[in-house]
Amino acid sequence: MSLPSSRSRRLPELTDAGLKATANVVARNEFGEPVEGAIAVERALTIYLDKREIVTLMTLGNHPELLILGWLRNQRMIEDIEAIKAIQVDWETESVAIVTHQGIDNLEAKLDRKTVTTGCGQGTVFGDLMEDIDDIALQQPVLRQSSIYALLKALNEYNEIYKNAGAVHGCALCSETLGIEQFIEDVGRHNAVDAIAGHMWLHDMDGDGKLFYTTGRLTSEMVIKVALMGIPVLLSRSGITAMGLEIAQKVGVTLIARAKGRHFLVYHGGDLIEYDEIPPARPRHPQRDTRSASD
């Protein structure tokens, strides 16, 4: 894997072990006819941290090194990327070996408490989900309605694996000026967000002025991860949970859900949306008009 050279940082040695995310199969349709198509390939990847087995992730395996980098960062296992010596993915043993330069302080304490999240395939978060968010106070930017529509339109060109095979979630790192900067799909939304976090960490990117898009629901885990990445806007085509909303209000994440086409719902940060492209009024439903008149 090629590494960024814009800054003088001691970056880890990384394999380049990405695999094809789909496989071709033949199924039979409702008429009994054979139909060729693609299905997502789900793979197990067991994490070994300084030779200690930590957890097994289920993943497509198309961006394993970025996934592991983001997993380490979002789990708060390692604070500085320069502490990592190497990340070596080996699909023959379905494992990834993470080697640090000097070990990890308080590893036992970090592993002692874990939470099984609501992510597809069940993600696992080590430590307290609420840890570190007390110090986060993001600056929410003003966001144009037209920019939301432009991003949603641009995102229609992605979701390649989903279009071919289904069974996956997609996440994207976006900005108003650059559009879609990185798009990653995986079997669980927690994997996709971790892979994007790994991309940002590797390339020394901060989240200021960025938007994060996901096809999955906006749970507490999603809001916390995006907040820890420093991204102030979270956009989803799915819904939200009450705890996700509560945390977004606490840390200052603009929360936009049920976003598809020209429809969206702003659950937090609605006063920061510049409504510069309001759609035409929806046509009235004749049956509803008749019922209203009779009432």
C-alpha cells in the first residue's frame, strides 16, 4: 500500500491484502429459471495485537488495512499512528498481526469492558462508549440545502457492491467543496466507518468542515465515532435512535436522517441549514381532499 509523503511521519508498514468483495453465483428466480448474479463475500479476520488475540471481525476484506487502522483509532487502543510498527494481513490464516514499537499502556483495562453494539453483524466496542465525549464540542457549520441535494445525487453513483449484491452498508467522507472524498462499503456500517477513520488517520486528515454519510441508522456508536473523528455533520438515509440524538446534542453533531432524493429530516442543527433550494409544494392527494371536505 502506498503511503502519504506530504508530512514527515513514521507510518506503519502495511500489507496490501484487499480482496474482491463479491462472488458470482447462480440462483433460481420465482419462475424456476437460473439467474446469474453476485453475492457479498463475508470473511473472518482475527485481530492479534502484539501477539495477543483480541477479537474477530466479519468483513468484506476489500480494505483490511484501513479497517484495522480505523478500528485501533476508534477503539482508542492507540492514540498516535507512529506507535504502530506494522499491520500485516494474512488471509490464509484469516488473521491480522498488529505490531507496536513499545506495547500499549493499560491494555488490560481497555479490554476489560466491552459493549456489543447494534451494528449489522454486531460490532464490539472496548471500553466505555461514553468515554472521551465529555471533552468534545464540535463547531457546527452552516450547511446549504442545495449541498445536501448535490451530495445525495453524487452518492447515487457509488454503492457499487450494494447494487450488484446487496447485503452491505456504505459510508462516505464528504465535503461541500470536494464532494465525495472516500466511499467504502462493508457488511457492517461500523466496519465502513472504521475504514474511513483509518483513511483519515493514515493521510493525517482532520474532520473540520467534513460531512459523514452512512446508509445505516444513526445509533450512539455512529455518533460517537464520527464525533471522535472531529466530523460535525452526520447524514444518513436511515433513521436515528434516541441515544444517538442525545449524544449529537451533547457534542454538537448536526444530525440529518431519512435523507433520500429531495427529502431529509434534521434532528439536530436545523437552525444551521440554509434552505436555498426548497422543493415545490407536494401535490395534494385527491382522496385526502375529499375526506377533509366531508369532515
